[in-house]
Amino acid sequence: MIFGYAFQREIKIKHGRVLGCPQVTLGSEVCTQEDALQKKIQAIMEQKSKYIESAIRDAHATGVIHAPDAGVKTRMLLAYYEGLLTQARIQNDVEVLREAANGMLTILE
């Protein structure tokens, strides 16, 4: 995701830190303590997941990719990308995200 890399790079330049995904960061930090917040974050992440799954399903239907189970591909993509964002945040190194697009395309092959 070229946009994700550029966005996180801008954030690091502005704030001096890679901040990663706000939902994952906040969710992993407080969701065991705040039920209402956990439900809201979960709803946001489910909406994002549905959007991506729909795009994958459409791409499969048109023959652009082979993804007969769009739900599985969606979970794989999100786990991969959110994992990279978390690594970038922990290491404070936006370069972790540089190859994200290639990795995501590999998952979709």
C-alpha cells in the first residue's frame, strides 16, 4: 500500500513516531477494560473488513484475481497489513511498510 507508507511517513516526519493503525493500537490497549470502546472499534474494523471482502469478491468475479473464499483472503490481508503497521510502530521505522503492496499482491495471487 503505497498510500499507507506515504501516510505513515508523513506522520513520522510530523510527530517523530510511526503511529500505526489507530483502531489496532487503541483496541489492543484498552479493549479488555472498556466494553463500549471495544464494541465501537470492532464495528469499525468489521466495516473495513466487509469493504475489502467486497472488493476481493468483485475482483474474483471479474477474473482479476483467484480468490474463491474472499473472507479468508480478507482476513489474511488484514492480518498481514495490521501486523506490518504494528511492527513499524514498535520499531518506529516506516520502512517496514515499503514492501507492503508487494506482500498484499502475493496474498491475492
